[in-house]
Amino acid sequence: MITATADSPEEVEVRQHILVFSTSTISDIGIDLAGSIHLHYSPTVVSIPIPCSSGIRPEWILYALNRGFDGVFVAA
């Protein structure tokens, strides 16, 4: 679901909704560190912690895309 907002015809902002599967032993540490040093990332990004990237079922990715996410990222 790509949403666009504009205050004027020249100004268009595109917001893409991304689902992130992040591994709890590797990627979550980086996400926490980014938050602790106040780095900004889009509020349209949703992160789901998982124990291991090998546990991601393809149906989960298809489900997310069918429910309106524009992309799925596996951070491992």
C-alpha cells in the first residue's frame, strides 16, 4: 500500500510500508543500537523479531504482501 501525500502539486511524499523480520541474536542488536543513538527510520517500517532467519515460512511473506505491505526484508 503506497500512500502519497501532497501539500502542493510539486511536492509528493511516497510512504511505503515495509515488514522486517529481524533475527534476535544479530539484527535486533543493530536495531536497538540505532534507537539508542537516536537514528531515524520510517514509522511505516514494522519489525518482527525471530530466533533464526531459517524459520521464516514463505507463506508469511506472501501473507504480508497480500495484507498491504509493499515489501518484506529479512535482516539476518
